[in-house]
Amino acid sequence: MLSRVRHTANPKNHGVNQLKFVRNKQSIAEERVGRRCGGLRVLNSYWVGQDSTYKFYEVILIDPAHKAIRRHADTQWITKPVHKHRELRGLTSAGRKSRGLGKGHRHAATKGGSRRKNWLRRNTLSLRRKR
């Protein structure tokens, strides 16, 4: 008599071990600083150095309650409530880069500014001619 074969699906965590984080390290650094300093606005950031383990970025923060920022016409845009936590929504330079936004042929594949929408468009079966 043959032994029964166990018919089960793939392992629960199959293929999870080699997944990489989607956003870049600079965007993660901006997010961490933005969460730590909630009253300030993240304008941008830039690379300052790295070693074998860590990368270091300097994050530019702006105080929206400061009189000089509120009075100056060029900088008062960031004091509006719509710009709260720009770093968490991918609106800084590093965040936009990780979302695939930019100019030129390298960024042409990002339809509508969304990687998820682009992926869904390429992976949805469309049978318009057959219907």
C-alpha cells in the first residue's frame, strides 16, 4: 500500500526572505527625522557621508511658526497645513525619486505618478477586442 502524499500549498512565507525595501535610505532618514520633530517641516535632505554600516544624511527642517518664514513670500508656502509631513507622503526630492517621478525617458513608465497604478495596468488582463 502506498503512503499518502500530503497535498498542501507552498510554505506560508515562501519568497519573503529576499524582499528589499522599496524606498531609498534617504527617504527613510527624512521620515524618521520628521516623526521625531513633529512641529517642524522637512524641506529636503542631502548625503553627508557613510561608513561600512550606515549612511548619513543631513535633513533641512523649517519652523513654520517662525516670523521670518511666515513673512517672507518665497518661504511662506511651507507654513500652510497642506504641507504637514511632506516626507511621509513622498513629496520631498528623495520621496519623489523613490516613487519614480522625474523628467526624461527613465521616468516615462510611471503612469499617473504611481508605481502601483503602473504595475496594475501592466498586470491587468484587458479583453476589449473580445467583448
